[in-house]
Amino acid sequence: MSAPRLELDFSGSRTRGGPVGLAAAVIGALCLIAVLVQQHSLTAQRAGLELRRAALSGAQHRGQSAESVAGLSAQNAEKTVRELGTPWSQLLAELETATGDNTGNVAVLAIEPDHAKHRVRVTAEARTLELALAYVQRLRKTAVLHYPMLDSHELRADDKDHPVRFQISADWSDAS
């Protein structure tokens, strides 16, 4: 004969959470969502404050106030007005005409204006020194350039054609 089977259950009866457990779970999830939203808002606010602090400390390091920035803007505007006052179209037309009169044997390499002195410096190359001097003579006949002078010249030995590189300085007038 066998002994009757004995079943031991130490855990007790299991019950589901019921309405109270479900309510506690929902309240916990809502609190978690609220905390995450608040953390995101505070992170964005902190980033904005750090940007503002960086901008303020950068301005202090540069030592620029609103007045100094306005002064720089006025200087830049004044410089721009001076540059726009240069008679570029007339200057370039005269240089191009003088180059054409020398049958293209003169090449203008650079034009450097000095706005404060109404002076221009032209760097050019010619096949010979005689062509360079003829170019200067031709520029003396222009209405825009006054007192063109040959400042310097050099024979370019490194080039196979041995051109003459020369610099001319002249004053310009604003009158058309």
C-alpha cells in the first residue's frame, strides 16, 4: 500500500494585483514620464545658459563694448566710401587704352591704390625699357592720372624673353 500523497505549498495562494496594484503601476509610470520631461526641460535650459555665459565671457575677453563696435562700424563705412570714391572705371579704362596704344607690348600685373593720398601704384611688364617709357609718356596724356612717374624697373633675367618689370606711381583726380 502506498501512503497518500502529501502536497506542501509554502507560497500561499497567489492573487493578482487587483485594482490597487494596477493603480499603483499606472501612477508610477506617470511619475517616471513627468521626471523625464522635467529633466529634458532643465537640460535645454542649462545649455541656453551656458551659451549665454560663453557669449558674455567672450565679449569681456575681447574688451569690446557696444560703443567700440559702433566705432568700428563707422570706420568700416568710411573706408568703404573712400574705396567706392576711387574712379576705378576711368583708371582701368586709361590703363587699358595706354596698353592698347603700345600694341599690347605692356602687361599690367598689379594696381595698388592709396585712398588717403589719392595715389595709385601700377606694376607692369614690357618687352623693352623703351616700351615701358613710352607707356609712362602715354599715361601722362590721361585726364584721370596726374604726374605718372617711373619709380623702378628691373630686367627679368629668369624669364627667357627678358622682359622689363617696372612700377609707376601717379595721382588720380575725382573729377570725371
